[in-house]
Amino acid sequence: MSEEKKGGSPSPEQIQAEIEQTRAELADTVDQLGDRLTERKQQATQAATYAAAAVGALVAVLVVVKVVKKVRS
């Protein structure tokens, strides 16, 4: 893209080519951001699942402790 019209101005073809290149780069960036967002959502979902499992296990332990205490008394 070193060819320029007299006076140092880029030609319309050069401007169009730069616009297309910028558009392609922007599309790649948006795709990368979308992929990162999807990955973060999956991580958050997995973390929530683990938290729910931990809470469920804690409730189960508390119920067992309460039942054992009641049986012993």
C-alpha cells in the first residue's frame, strides 16, 4: 500500500483496502471476545455447580448429625 496519489493522499482503493482489513481484524477480535465470554460463563456455571454440591453435602451431614443426636438421646 505504498502507492499514493500525488500530494501524499491514499487512493480510494487503498482506503477501501484498509477498511476491509480493519473490518476483518475487528471481526477476529469480536470472535475472540465471544470465545472468552463463553469460557468464563462455563467456568461460572461449573463453580455454581460445585457450590451447590458443597451446600447439599453440608445439609446432608447436618441432617445425619441431628438424626444421630436424636437417636442417642
